[in-house]
Amino acid sequence: MRNLFRLLPAILCLATLPLLAQTTTVTKSVLHGLPEDTSIVIRLNSGRGLIDKIKASPFGDLRTHPEFKGFFDMVASEIEKGAKEGEAELGFNPLDLLDSLDGEVTFAIGGIEKIVSAIVQEIGAGGSGEDAVKPGDIPLLITANARSKAGSVRKKFAKIFSKIEEEEGVKSSIRDFHGGKITTFKAPKNADLDLSELYFGELGSTFFFGINKGYFEKTFATLAGQEGASLTKSTDFIETSAQLGGTDADLLIYVNTKSIFGSIKKNLQSNPLFQVIYNMIETKIIGTSLKNFATTTNFAPDGIDAVSFINTDGKREGLLGLFDGPAFSAADVAKGVPPTVDSFTAMNFDFPKFYQLVREVANMAMGMAQGAPGIDVEQIIEGQFQIKPSKVFGALGNKMAWFARASEGAADDPLGLGTFGLQVDLKDKKTIHGFLKKLPALLSQTLFLSGIRVEDYNDTEIFHFSSEGPVAAIAGNKLVLTINAKFLKDLINRSGKADAKSLADDATYKKITSGYPAKVSSVNFARKEYYKQSMSTLSALAAESGEEIPDLSAIFDILGDSGGYAVWNEKGYLSKARVPFKKKSK
């Protein structure tokens, strides 16, 4: 039990592992106690239920799969060994403590304004900021609900704490607090520890562990109904919860970006240089309207469902605003794409806005570095290479697509990586064609690449950047860049042929996308074969380098073809995805 006080956070973290919560619903979630400025929340609605779902799904078969059985056996052996050692020290098997936890599990980090303030102040005083924050300043909280087994859990924790006090000289004190109890652990005065106090609480059947007294007590009191507004009463949280379809998912991750970036902005205002940099980041990258981001994941009997939402109050700015554009149908965007592709993602993308962002950031960085405001990177490029970037990017359309196909074992694919590439809609083919004609000379000047070859194929110029790829060409009204010339030629042959079979005609693609909205801002589709082959190749390459890892392709034996989509709505950017399971073997 040496230095057990140092290990107490780990012990209590283990005690909150979600392996052991039951499937019943929490009467009052800890979410209702978290302060409104809480930065990050990770919540399991029912850890035991989640684990039971995973075991009942095809994932349960991996436990005995030849590729993974050795690994799982090793882990089980180590856990059993540690449990026996713990039982010898504590008088009970630590796994029994985990088995007693019977409810919601939550990990949260509170508001960070005080932390940011301390760092900024130290930097302003000439320091590095590394010593500004102590562990006890971090508003970290972990909770677990034991429900009907709270009495058993309480006794086991009491044994742990008694052992710590006996062998480490740690002092504890218990006090009543808003209908519950809080135990404070203090390390000996001569202990060389950055963290001098730990807090353990009980409110009903919920157990709390924290290292920051203020955040710990505020959450405790708010949950007890005695203090302050909670996160769940925040308009921003309520809006995002509604978009997600509620927060009682198997897994919820919530990031309060408004609180995080608001704390940073407030504390940078006193430094003119930092303020200029932050304002650029906020307006061009983060977006001034970004409120929060959240995602939920649910294990259904037949697959995994994920929903994500970025709350911008409907505004389309910053990096996220780059994905704005006219919505399209999943069927229309797949036309012209060969039905043999195994992975396909299409999305809106504003290329002119992207270039303008890069241009402004580069101008500011170069101006600050050279002490000469007013530098324009566009003029520099145009003067040196006779290419006007704004015209090139302005000639690109507002949609791009990524595609991939598993290896067919061809001689031109010795690594078995398959084919992958990118295609971009065009507004002005003439400008892009002119740019491609200048590209060989440009690459020769900047990257010292020579030997770029232009092939005339069916009245289309294919640009070969090396003997083995990549290659680029304009096929129809799209600019295509890929690593496989044969695949590119197939795209060229298909362009302009309305009767050519495409991914839009593929039965699997139509089945996956059949329930999607009529218009979307992004769509993705993947056959399991592509990822299965990719994982198999990865394992083979690792083996060649002397690293023995399981054949990860076995994971995709239990999964089906998957897909997802994203749409803009009046509150922000909503995305949904689903990975189905194959039927579990008997």
C-alpha cells in the first residue's frame, strides 16, 4: 500500500469504470448538477447495459476469435492477478466493488476561466505559463451511481480509505453537505505532492470524486437543488439536446465551446498582440457563433448509430462554413462514379472561401514576421509564377468527393492499397485546364519535380506526375486526381454518358442511402471489404517491419456496409451515421 494516496485518483477512477452499471434509468442525472459553464462532459447512461449490448452483439465473438483470443486471455490474466493482490491488501476483491456500481457514470471538466487567467498572467510576467496551474486547480469531477447497491459500495470505499489513512498518514474529515456527505482527504504536510487534497462525496446513491473543491461543491449543491443554474437549463444545451434526440444515449460527449473560447477570449483582451491573433482565429477559423458540439452513440441490436451536432445558431462561418453550399441528393452526387468503388464521400466545400482564409492568415503571419503589414501572398505568387490563385480557386465548384476501391491484386498495386482519389466540381474548365498546363513548370520550379508527362486520351489530357502516379485530368465537368491511371480513364469514358451504370445504380448504395433526406450537405458510403482489405494490408506491413499485431481485418467480419449524411438546419450542422452488424453466429 506504499504511496497509495498518490494512486487514489486512479483507484477511484477505476471505481467508476462503466463496465458495471445496470440498465435502469437514473432518476436524476448528474447532468442536472453540472454548472452551466462546464467545459466537457462524457457520460454513460448505462455502463452495464452498454457492456451487455456489446457482449450480445457480434463484437462478443471477437473474444474467442483466433486473432484476438491471445490478447484477451492476457488481459484477463493480468486483471485476475491484480484482483488477487488487491484482495490480499483490502480484504475484498476490487472487482466486487466494480460489480456493485449500478448506474450512470460521468466524467466532467468545469469552466476553465481561472486556469486561463493564471496562465496568461504568468506569461505576462515573463514566465512560460507551465507553473501557473496546479492539479488542484483543474475542475475535474467523476461520478458513479450505485443505486440499490450504494450500501455495499460505501463499505468497500470505507475499507480503502481506512487502509490509506493507516499506511500513508492521510487525514480525513467528513461533513454534512446539502443532504449528503463530503469526505476530504489531506496528505501529510511532509508529503512531496502537487495535490494536497482529494474530495469524495455521497448524495443519495451517487458517489463523487474530485480534486477541485469549488467545482466539486457547486455540482454537489446544484444536483441537490440548492444552488445555481445547471448545464441542462442552458438554452444552448437544450437546443443541442433536441437536435440529438435527447442525451440518454449509451454514450454522450458534450463540448461547451462557447464557455471554453469565451474564457480564452476574455483573458487575452489585455494583450494587444494576443487579441489580434485570437480575433483572427475566432472570425476565420472558430466562428463567432459557435456554441457547442455534441455527439451520441447507441448500440442497437443490429448496429451502431451515431448522431453529432455542431450548434452555430444556424450561422455558417469559420472552418465549418467552408462546408456550406447548395444541398444535393445522395443519388445525383453518385452519378458518374463507377459502381465498383468501395468507399465514397461527397460534400459541399467552398474553395474560394478556403483560399481567402488561407490568404488572410498567410498575409498576417508574413506581415508580423517581417514587420511589414500589407503583404499580399497573392501578389507574390502571381509575380513569381504568373498564376493568380484567386482565379484558380474561383474556377472550382462548390462540391468535392473522395473515392476509394479495394485492391484488385493488379501488378500496378504491389502494396495492395487499392485505388483512391479526389474529384472536384468545376465552374470554369478553361481556367483549370490552363492551370494544369502550367503545373509541370510550377512543380519543376518549386519541388524540383521533372519528367511530368501529358497523355492524350480520348481528346482529354491526362497529366502523369510520375511513372506510377498520381495522375490528373478534367473528366466531364470535374477535376479528378487519383493514383491509378486506369481508374481515371474509366471516369473519362463515363463522362457525358447518361446511360453508363454508376454508383447511384448500385443496390447496396441505394439501400444504405434510401432513408436519407432528399437533400444533404454531405454523404458517405463504405463497403466493409475496403476497410477489411486495408486492415489486412496494415497488419501485413507491420509484420514485415517486425511488429506482430493481430489481423485487424477480422473486425470487419462482424460489420456490414455503412453510411451517413450531414445537413445544415436552422440551428447548425447535423450529421448521422450507422454501422450495421452482421448477424451474430450461433
